[in-house]
Amino acid sequence: MTEPSSVRPSEGGSRTAEVRAFEHAVSAWAAGVAPPPVAPPPVGGGIDTAILVEGASDRAAVEALAELHGRDLPGEGWAVLPMGGAMSIRRFVAMLGPTGMGVALRGLCDAGEVRFFHWAGMRASDIHVCHPDLEGELIGALGVRGVEEVLAAEGDLRLFRMFQQQPAQRLRPVEQQLHRFLGTTSGRKEHYGRALVLALPAERVPRPLQALLARE
């Protein structure tokens, strides 16, 4: 029988180190290269909350929002765990939830994927839904001009203008063009998940992200 992978905090036993080690162990398990992790011992407080997100761009946005608000999620015992798609949530809930480690769970998902979170047994109040998805929420919050200003600051506005001239894009609304552009290159969604959130005024943070990180 394969033993669960252990999660050892780095020297000093800080809670942040515990949570980061746990996140890495879960990522390895999700990728199929390591056995299921065990919850870290509460040397610095342990894991209180696991935020389940679909992918790396969602994690980048959540961590950027925490940074924007001056919060240290690992230091608070909050882990952010990308699942590699909403359909993987059952195994995460089984491992982490009430019948597993007993960690409090929160989820962030696209409107089209919320059914998987419900089927996994998560409470509706713990599921925070983006309409239609995270990119759509961020584009709506910043507006076309705001997103283009971020693209300019990141050196991608010229590429976007070229993208707009493609035959398949010319008749689409700019919001749809932006949405498609963010997903055309590997790593771009993750990069802009962070960059767009950091450009948000506090009053324009999308409600699903606000609720996700709200302290209860």
C-alpha cells in the first residue's frame, strides 16, 4: 500500500510554509505523480480553508486580489488549489471535505461548470460563480478601455490590434475579441488573471471574487 505523501514545513515551521508545501503536494497528487497528501500538522496553525479553482488563471487572480487587499492567504491558513478543470472537483472534495480532512471549502467556477460543484456536494453558499467566466467578469469590471490600458502596459496592445483584424474577429464586439485574445496563447490567461485584477479599483472587484475571499 502506498503511503500518503508527507507535507513538511520548511525550517521555522511557519504557517505560510505549511500551506505552500500542502499546495505543492496537492498539485503533484492532482497531476498523478504523487500519492494523496496528508494535512500538515498544526505547527503554525495548519490548513483552515481550501479555495478550489478550475485552473492556474483563477489561482493567479485570487492570489492577486489577496495581494491587492494586503492579505497573506497562506499565513491565514488558506490554500488556493487549481484542479485542472471543474470535472475533477469530486476527488478534491472527497479528499479535503467533511469526509476527508475536514477542511472548510470554497469554490470559484464558471457559470457553465457550477453543476459539477453542486454534484460534488458543496454548499451553494460556498460556490462563487463567474458569469460567464473569470475573464468575462474582469473585462466587464474594467471595461474595454481599462483592459486595453493593461494590454498596453504589458506590451500586448499591438498584438491585440493585429488580432482584431483577423477575419474571424472583425465582426465581433470588442469584449468578445478581448475574451478570445486572452485565451489564444499558453500562459496568457494566467498572466492576465493577475494583471487585470491588480488594475481593478477596489469598488470594481467582481462580486464572486469579493465573496470568495470574504472573512466570515
